[in-house]
Amino acid sequence: MSKSLFVIFAHSGDYDRLYQVATLAASATANGEDVRVILFFGALRRFVADDLDDTALPASYGDEGPALEARMKEARAHSVGDLIDTARRTGRLKLYACAAQVKFLGLTAADVEGIVDEVISLPVFLRETAGAQTKLFI
């Protein structure tokens, strides 16, 4: 058992937020924490579409977006997919799809199979993660 539980509610499909989810998951698992990520809306859509590494930043970055993308590429920032894979290899990361979101997005169990560890209702997820030391909504 790990020293603590780290929970992320991943809502956004924007690259900067997915990158944050991935870096937090990889860092927390490297520190020996168990991490549970539940995917909603845009985040779930990007995972299912296997579109984690499109580095285009949202329009809210304005003119700074392309420059930031270039600096990240120059710095050889790890990709979201690689960070998630690294965290999964520790055995401490579990990915979940919110059952309601699967329905809302018109997905099936087959669409998320192999992408998430489980499709779970939000009430069950909340019960199972009630004692988490860290809970983030991204």
C-alpha cells in the first residue's frame, strides 16, 4: 500500500491541462503514491481518440501559444502519452471513465476497453477515493 492516494478529476481536453494531469500522475506515482484519474468530457474524448500528444494549446494563449509550444518542443518535454505510460508502468496509476460520460459522448464499453481500467459511476468513485490526501479538478 502506498503512503497516500492522489486523485485527479480530468475534465478538460486542452493540451495544457492534459499535460498537467500526466505530469502530476507521473510525479505522484514516482513518489510512491497511488493515483486515480477519472476522465470526463474532453479529457475522455482525447484518451479514446488516442489524441493525447497533439500539442496545440488553446486559443486562450493567444500569440504566446505557438512560442510556448516551440519552447516545450525545444526542451524535449515528455509527451502526455509517455508520461501516462510511465505512470502506468509503476502499477500505481488507475484510469477510470465516468459511466455517465461514456453514455453522454455516445461511447460504448468497447470504445474505452484497454484505455481505462474501469468504467465507474461517479458516486462509487467518490466513495472509493473518499480518504484521498489530494484531490484535484483539472
